Amino acid sequence: MATPIPKNRARFTTAEVLRATGGSLVQGDEGRAHEGLTTHSGEALRGGGFVALRGERFGGHAFVPQAVDAGASLVVVERGAAVALPSGSSGGARVDVVEVEDTLDAWGALARAHLARARATTGLRVLCITGSAGKTTTKELAAHLLATAGPVHATPGNLNNRIGAPAVALAIEAHHRFAVFEVGMSVPGEIAKLAAILEPDVALITIVGSAHAEGVGGPAGVAREKGALFDGLGARGVAIVNADDAAITAIASRLAAGGPRQTTFGRATAADYRLTGRAPRGAVSRVVVDRRGEPIAIDLPLHGEGAAVDAASALAAADALAGVPIPAAAVKGALAAASPLDGRGRIHRLADGAVVIDDTYNANPESMRVALDTLREIADAEGRRAVAVLGEMKELGEGARAAHDATGDHVAARRVGLVIGCGGLADAIVDRASRLGVAAHRAASAREAAAIAAREIGPGDVVLVKGSRGVAAEVVVDALRARAAGDGASAARAHATGGEP
């Protein structure tokens, strides 16, 4: 499910690259202009720039000659790196070479410079969204809302790290009025560095949980890391605060006096954007958001409490970025047109009558609870048996076993009729739920879980499939869809491409 890095037409002179990165010119002409920057040597645009990143499995410096052959007119490399620098003897006199201390930092610095230029010339405004769950849905909803006020550029797919987010920023063009970035975290300090690059005008933290707790000091570390997004706001910025989340309200309470304004959302009585009603209505949920005393009824084509809260938060953020409240009629139309992305709660109604909720993109304790709640809601609304095929939740650190046990408790509390595990710590979910009376099957992998699911799931069932990315639980969805279509060849392919956890 990797998202391709978008190409861009960002224009820089070599002098501008030197100023942005603090680099030094090894050879070339400071006045030469370049259009388009990339970190992929094979995609170097003719007349564009190649930034040679270091990687765990490969190093970009080895591909500098390939980038030049592909037409790059600028290469950015690290001081002291072993690299075959192009020279005039092979026509390389037309290639500018800039040395920097760290090419990943330089990549971010170039994105920051491009954003600063867009702000100065077009008035671009930037929204950044992070959180342990719901950030992708919130990003999509906010982009839909902002599109009613002007052209929007938003993070595609999962490009939310220190390589992907700058790439998204560099693809901003002159006609864009708003930019919406999803900001992720896998290592300490990542959100702080992204906030320094993107310099948000509005920042939103959806929820603070235990996702990626491993390596950052547990839940308290997650809160600290997520809070760095609010710290990146200027005095004129706006922090969008989840009034229902004690960790986020604590982060917001520490913002300096005279610092960014705060707007709240959630179910709390005092929330500025308050979710006051929600009821499933077939393919949609009727959601009511009270916007500072103005109730807005929305037919949201997303199910569950989590999506409804995401809609409230997205509206708060979109209003703040637009500078004026988006008209209620535009809000209703924009949110009614939203739809879940593949792997993030998309509902498949299969030809054999079964319903599959594909939430296979990733999982953590918070998103798992929300997904199980949604499963129960759909099962109740349609009179179906609830089935959950669940994979391990990774990167939880010391609390991993307890988190999986708690998920097993939640499976039982939500009256799931059958749970199937995909191996690893998902065994703990299955064992706990089984002891609490839930029919259960263990599997050693997502492939084996797919075979069990194809055998055990019937036309009257609604099935949640969810696990961390490394589980590759999408093979279960593929197998169920292939079975429903009666396509033995497709079923065999789905089985064969299943991933081990």
C-alpha cells in the first residue's frame, strides 16, 4: 500500500538551494535555475535536482551518476560521502553540485523554502494533523471541506514522514490556497522536525494513545511527541484541541500565554465544535455537529463514533484555516461526498451477502476499539453476526501484551460472535476473548486466517479485518472477495500473496 512520491515542478536557483540548505558549491553556477526536485535517481527530471538520501538498505549517493544520466542539472550530496561526482570531462559541467551536512535535513529545508515562497506570493495557509488514530480520515474530511473555499493540496496516502511530507510540500503550486498535511511519527523528534519544516498555521491532534509507544518512553512519550505539533505553531496560529482527551488538553494548557489560539472539539459540553447526535441510516450516519451554537446535520458516508468525531474536528480545522466559517450548506455537501480510503474502514458488500469492513492499513489499541465499536453498530443495525479477523498491533513497547489482552476484553464486550487471529500477539486477543465466551480460531499468519475466514464466514455476517501494516491482513479481504465472486483463480492468488506477520 506504499504511496508513490509525487513529482513536482518546484523551481530553485543553485543560489537559493545554497541559502536554504546552508550548503557549499563544489562546482557549477549559482545563477542556474532548476525545475523539479527528487530523491529517486531514476525519476530525475531533465533540468531538475537530485537529493541523495542515505538509506538503511541503499544509499542515494551511489546513484548520482544515474541521476545525471537521467537529466539532473543539480545534485545535493553529503560532505565526506563516497560519491562519483560528475565532472566536465563527461559533459557534467552543466551539473551543479552542492554539499551539505545532512541530505535529509536539506530535503526538508528545501521544502520549507518552497512553502515560505508560496506563503509570500500566494497567501498559502497550512494545516497539519497528527494523532494516534483518525488522522487520515480527518485529513480527507478537512480537504473536502476546504475545497469549498479554494484549491487544496493534501497529503496523498501515507506520505507523512520526513521524506514523504517534504515531497508533498514541494508539489504545491501557485494556484493552491490551502495545504493539508498528515504528520506521522516513528522515531523521537520526528514531529518536531516536521513542524519546523511545515510551519503550520493550524495544528490538530486527533487523539493521544499508545501507537508507536515503543522507543519514545511509553504513552507519556507519545503525548510529548504529538504535542510538538502544537509547539510548532506561531502566535497567530490555531491549535485544534480534543476536549475529550485529557492528554491533549494537558498539552494545550501548557501553551504559552499570548501564543496560538485554541479551538475545541468533541462530545464535551463546552466544546466549540460539539458532536451532539449520531445515528446509523443505512449507508450513512446522520451526524449533528453544534458549531458554536449552530447545529449542522450531516449525512456522513462513514460509520462509527470515531468518524463522527473526526468530522467535528475537521470542520473546526477547516474553519480556522479558511478564516471564516464554511457555510452550512457547503459543509453538508462536502462531507456527504467523502468516502473511506482502501484499508481504512472501507465497506465491501459482497456478492454472497457478507459485509466486510476493510480496516487493514494499520492498528493500535485506540483505533482497534473504534473499529470494534463500528463493527458492533453495523451488526446491530443490519441484524448480522459480528466477526473480527484481527492481527497483531505492533510497536507498542512494554505495554504490548496488556494492550492485546484489553482488546480481547473489548471483543467480548462488543458481543463479537467469532474472532480469528492472524498470529503473533493476536493470539492474546483470541485467548482472552475465548475465555470470555467468544467462539475463536487461532492462525499462524494472515494467510492461514484467510483460509479459516473463507471457511467459517457466512452470507449473514459482517466482518471486521484489521491489523498492523506488517501483518498484511488485506489478504483476508482479498480471499473473502474472491470467494464471493466464485473465482477460484483469484482466491488462489489472494492466498498465495498473503503476508506473514
